Amino acid sequence: MGKVNSLSELRSLRESVNQKVFLRDCILYEGDVIQIKIAMATCSIVSGARETMKYISEELVKRNLSAKVSQTGCMGYCYAEPTVEVKIPGKIPIVFGYVNLKKADEIIEKYIRKGELVDGIIPMNFQTIDEHQI
């Protein structure tokens, strides 16, 4: 690390460190943080997943909402791309399909901020280990 020569360099360094610490804390304490995963397989990208991820990341900052946004591979819902999984602490993950910018806005405002379900949920077709009766 070199010498800091100005206040703007110091502010830039502080912002960089704060972002790294936030990401680290999100990884260490995932149970306490909203997690948003955007599928980024080839079909997802062609369907607009990059734009969706960029929009979600920017809007969360604008709206002062904390969440860990990450990309993932194929979720198996190629017919419904772009797909976005949202995991709110204490709730089961929900996967939304056909997530364009308008739908992303609705997910942020209604589901994440207010806890209201919105259209576009892909039905869960599995059981967790806890739910499965042997």
C-alpha cells in the first residue's frame, strides 16, 4: 500500500475497504442478510440477466437496502430467464422468472421492502431434508 497523498485518495481507499468488509460480513453472516442470486448461464445472459443484475444492484443502493447480490449458474429454468432467487432471512428462498427491469423493481419494492408476494414465482418442486419424511 502506497502513501496517501490527498483527502480524495483517502476517501476512495476508505470506500474500497468498506465494500470489501461488507462483502466479507455478508459471506460470514449469510443468515442475517438478504441474498439475491441471479442466474448467469448463457440463456440467462441472452435473456437480459446482466441488465437485471446491474439494475437490482444499483436500485438496492439507491433505496438504502442491504443485500448480498451474486450471480449463479443455471437454475434449470431456461424457459423463464432471467431468473432471480431471493432469500430473506427466516423465509424459504423464492425464485422469480421472466425478471425484466419492471419485474425487478416490483420484487425490490413489494417483496423485499414490504414482504408482499408478487407474480412470477416459479413453484418449488423439491423438498428440503427437514421436510422429507423417511
